[in-house]
Amino acid sequence: MERFYLDTNIIFSYFLKKFAERKGKQIEAKVANFPFHSSKKMSYAVSILTKAEIMRKLRSEFGLEEDEIINMWKGFILDVSPFYISVSQPLEEIMRKSLTLLSSYQLKEE
């Protein structure tokens, strides 16, 4: 079975749909429905970074409380059944490489 990584941009519409449903609104979200409906045929992966970014966006853009976000994430895990990608490199090494990469880019001047 093929494994597909679900990043924040792919699955955020799932959380937007769930947020709208909590407000009593129904929205059509084909991208949000795809992982849910195909989870029996495909294997999906997420990372702790995806979870952190989803949590940040739901908190900053919609003002949701941490427990609400955690419950939404648990619902996503139950609906889609992804596995977590683990990282074997030490976090410090990953951050050092990220900083090196980011420092090599020229920022746009305004």
C-alpha cells in the first residue's frame, strides 16, 4: 500500500470543515473529504510538525481553545487513521540545518 504524507496545506480544509460544522454550517470540501473516504485504500502519514502547525493556525486564526483543538485533532486521527512519522535525527541538528538553510536566502526588500 502506498503511503502519502499529509501536510498542513492538504488537511487544513478538513479542520475548516469541522469548525464550520460546529457553528452549524455545512461547507463542501472535496480535499477535506478525500483522506477520510480513501483511508481504507491508502495509507497516510502525518508528523508532529503538521499537528503543531494545525494547532497554531486554529488558535491564531479562529481563537479556538487548546482542548477544542486537541479534540478536533483526535477526531482527524480517528477519521483518517494516519501514522506518525518519527524523526531519528536530534532536534538540535535539524534546527541547525534549518537555520543554515534559512540564513542563505535573501529577504525581499520593501
